Amino acid sequence: MAAYIKAISYYLPETILSNQILVEEFPEWSVEKIAKKVGVVNRHVVKNDECASDLAQHAALSLFDEWNIDKSCIDFVLLCTQSPDYFLPTTACLLQRHLGLRTSCGALDFNLGCSGFVYGLALAKGLVESDTANNVLLLTAETYSKYIHERDKGNRTIFGDAATATLVSADGFAEIGSFELGTDGNGADNLIVRSGAMRHPDRFEDIAFDKSGNPVSSDHLYMNGSEIFNFTLDTVPSVVDNVLAKNGVRQDDVSLYVFHQANKYMLDCLFDLMEIDEHKAYFYMSEVGNTVSSTIPIALVEARKEGRLRGNVVVAGFGVGYSWGGCILKCK
Amino acid sequence: MNIDQFVSDFAECFDDTEAEVFTPTLKFKELEEWSSLQGLAIIAMCRKSYGIRISGAEIQEADTIQDVYALVSEKLG
């Protein structure tokens, strides 16, 4: 039995953080120039009382509505998030209630960032192919904006909040091929929120500002951009090579590459390094930003609207952990 | 690899600063245009043009273009 993506939708919170707003907040900074390089014009961010489950619920309801799906068919929920509503209970269990799904439905959260959607596809495929579940609702939902310091202009320019919903079943429009997955915990310190969980439950209150006026704080999202950049350039080319080899697909037979939409500058460098034709490189971030585990499914929705999801589509996610994963979607 | 070519490659990592400003002794982090994105551009340039991986910390330790050139030269062996 094979597993397929049968339906896919996404949701963006209403509040928009535009470049214009960032220019007003950081008049000393060439926001327009930076934003042009990173490829983001607008990002959506949650209000204080909006959480990952709220976004995921909207995304799931959009999926049911747009694809005419009877929610009673859902027999497993996988939620990828690093910003859960609570330490416990599991946010996926809250979503079973909020979405009115049947109680004979498995549900669990898994904690991954930019590689999360690909891992979710791998888990969902395993559930379907092992006959453990027939219709897996794979959700990604992230509210990184809550982790970012308000004076952190770099991360505020890049990241946006969003949620996506994907139905994985025994039929659909994109067969899920073989995976290449990997992990290197040595990179943990390069993308991290240090306080708040059990290792350091109390805030460090150690904020300092670097020469450029950027805050560095253990109580907020910290990203070492140059290390993440090097990690990506080190890792992704071989991930893609291995995905192609495992699936018996030649580079010439790939119709589209949908990578994690980290930022345009990084993807430009990556595609350049990998010598991938620009017409096979997919970008969708200008109106949403880097939405962490939601970037790939959002890009898949948009590519499908444009009629570009045909043939062999390579997806690859990479980031926090470090964690990475890739696979091929064989699209009809 | 020679310093003139390296300075020229280095200058291409910047958009707004005139090419003639770039010399081996330029303290590039004092340029008005300097930002973390230029740091990424230098990392990418060293990889693409010289096949050398340099880190953000190594760029932070360098003051002049000559310092980065020496780093790349050392790694090239």
C-alpha cells in the first residue's frame, strides 16, 4: 500500500506585520533593503491570546471546507509545534476536542521546527502503510513571534506565524516516496530558546545588545544566522542527492524543488551552489515569511494553485536541532 | 588565488559601497553598509570561489580584508 497527500490547506493569523511597520519601528535600519534580500514583504503574527491550537484549528477547518472532507474519517492527528498551548496536555488532544473529531482517533504532538513537515509526512506514511490509520490529519502550527524579542529586527523581519493541515491517506494527488532523514544535536545551541522549560524554568534576564543594536537574550529566540547558513549549505545538497538515489530519480527528472522557505537569500545561495535551474526552484515567502514547519506545505498549496505540482517534486526541510529531512512527492 | 582578486570578490559581496573603497587594509565592518547579511555573502563567496568554509565567528575575529584572505589562504593550505 502507498500513502498519498490527499488534501492540503493553510491558515494565517489576521494581524499583518508589514515592512512599513518595521521601517517605522527601526528608522535607523534599511529594512526595505534587508527585506528585499530576505524576500519578505509581509508576515502574519498572532495576537497575545492566539495560540498554536487556534491556528491549527483554523487550518483544519479550511481543509475540511475547501476539500469537502467529512471530519469523521480522521483517525489520527499529528501536530508539529514548538510553541504548544501548554506543557501538558498534548495540544493535539485539545484539537481533537475543538475539531469535534471522533474519540477513536490517535493524537500526538511532535516537537520539530523547519524539518517538521517532512518528518510528519514520514510518520503519517508509516501509520497509513502499516494500516494503523486510514486518514491522518497532519498539522503544523507555530507562533515563533511569541519567542522573538520586540527589538530583534532580524528575526522579526524573517519569521511569520501560520498553521497548515494536510490529509494523508491511501489515495490522493501526490504519492509520498522514500525519505532521507538526519539529525546533528551539536547544532542545538545555534537556534534555541534557553529558558522557560525544565532545564532552565526561570528567566535568565540576561539581555545584552550587540554592536548593531540587536538583542541577545536567553529568554527569547536566539539564532546564529551564519552557523545556520553554513549548516544548510553543508547539509542540503547531500540530502537531496540521497533522496534522488533512494527514489531512483535523476536530477533531470525533477520538475520542482520545494525547500523550507528559510529566507530568499539562503535559498538563492543554495540553488546556486546546487546548480538547480531557477525555473525548477520554488519560492513562496514574500507574503508569509519563514513560518517554520509550515513553509513547505504553504508553498505546496501555492505551487498547486499555479499548476506547478506535477511529476517528481523534491521537498526538503532543515533547521533547528539540527534536524533535516527530504523526500519526493510523485504528483499526478 | 591572489589578494587583488580576493579584494575584488570581497567587494562584490556589497551592494552600495563603491568598488574603489575596497583595499586589503579596509576595516570592512566599519563600512556603513556592513550587516550580518554581508557576513553571509562573504561566507557564500569563500565557498563558491575558493571551496573554503569559514564561520561567522572567524569573520567576527577578522578586522581587515587581508585578515580574511589570510584565513582562506591558510585553509587552502
